[in-house]
Amino acid sequence: MAAHILPRQGYLQPASSSFRRRRSHMTPVSWTPPAVRGGYSYGIRTCRPTTPNRGLDSALALPSDDLLLLERTSVEEVKREIHNCYELVHKLGRGVVYLGSSRLTEGHPHYQQAVQLAAEIALLLDCTTWTGAGPGLMDAAINGALQAKKPVGGFKIAREAGEWTSSNFHPYLPSETYVTCRFFSARKHGLVDAAVRNNLSDMTAIVALPGGIGTIDEVFEILALIQLERIGSKFPVPFLLMNYDSFYSKLLDFLDDCEKWGTVASGEVESLWKVCSGNSEALDYLAEFYKLSQSKITRV
């Protein structure tokens, strides 16, 4: 028997024409009661193939009528990757996590600003610099930290937005300084864990550089964790939004509109992060946050 999850009407089916042709050979047998798992209901319609299983039909064939969905084999792999990310953080030490575009290269002014910022923050906080170990502004942060002669670590994804080829290897970082993740969830766990503060002496931060969909996804996911106090940090973690050349101004306008509509509490977003128009503002904020002398700020 092959089980198919249905929307409210009709089959939930792939777009392939071959499946549409094969569907005509499936004879609906009966409706089963909605199966309830973890509070969610799945409407299941069972179909008996009238021709031998092949192709997608073989993939959908289940060993038992009681098994409604194919077992996910990725669970243990995700668990392993998260463990590897945690181990790397433990080895290199927590520090400042940089989120940013993979598309802005060395010729872009934001790239140069990011290099300078990462170098100056690494010197100010004397910590590890963490990134997604990709190109663009992630690479800028890495280069800034290396110029300051401070350690770097990363959680790499095989292919970033804008890249045409996949690679599990970083072009110049030693292999022991980064983990290549297959799953974005593991990468995000690593980036969050790298910024956690469990001791008052820990000096970490999250710095959001200009970026696109992936960057904004990470920004709001971490922002939500901070908002709900689910980031797993005993002490507050400073979050800096680098609004270079008013890059994020329209996003900030949108959040202001959210306040007007009542979907965000008044002053809530402002309490979660610090919006900085330039590097000096960011450095001054971190020095004040960690009660460091202004004399410790080194301009690169």
C-alpha cells in the first residue's frame, strides 16, 4: 500500500509529468482516519498500485500500512554536525559572530569597511572572529581578524548565494578552523553558540553587516532568540546592525510600521540591538557595553 498526504482537495503530487501519467494507474481504496502525530493531523488517502512499482512509486512504497511517512535518515547527521560545531567553538573560543552578504567583493566599499571593523573589534575584545566561512563580507571579516593576528573560526556551507560551484573546502583557512555543514540548522546552531556568554569575562557580540535573504534570515532568527530569551546565554549579548550608507533603513522603516500595526511592541526592537551607521559608533558602543577604556580602541 502506498500512502499519500493530501491537501484539502486532490493529491499532493510532484510536478513531474511521469508521475501524473502513473497516477492514472492508482485506484483509490479508502479514506483512513486522520493520523495525529504531535498534535498535528494528516489526512491520508491510501492507494493500491495496479501496476508493478517503479520509479517514484517504488520510493513511495512502504513496508507497512501503519507507517505513514518515510523515516527521516538525516536526524543523526544533523545531530553529528551540531556536535562538530559545538566542538569547534569549544576549541577556538567564543567571540564575535559576523553575518553578511556573500556577494559583495573586495571592490565594494562595504567590504573595506567590514575588514576594518573586524580588525578593530578583534583587537578591542581580544577574541575569536566567527563567520559562515564564505565569500563576500564573511571573507572581509576573516581578513580583518587575520590582519589583527587574532583567531578565526567558521561554519561553512558548500555553496553560498551567487556561487556556481560547490566546495567543502575554504580556499585559505586551515581545515581545523572551520566545519563544513550540509545542514543550515547545524550552521545556525554553531553561529549562535559562538556568541553565547556564560561568564561575565566573556566578550562576544553579533554583528550584522549588509546582506540579502540569507543574512536577514539569520538576523531575525537570532533576534527572535534574544527577544524570547532562548539564545542560551547567561549574560546579555550585544547585537549590532551595521547600517552602512543607510542599507537597512527601509527594513527599519518596516519595523516602525510593525509597531504602528501592533505586531511589535513599542520600543521592543530598539531594545534588542544597536543600529550603527559606521565603525566608530560600533566600537564606542562595544567599549561602553564592556566598560572598556576608550584608549583600548585601536584604529586600523
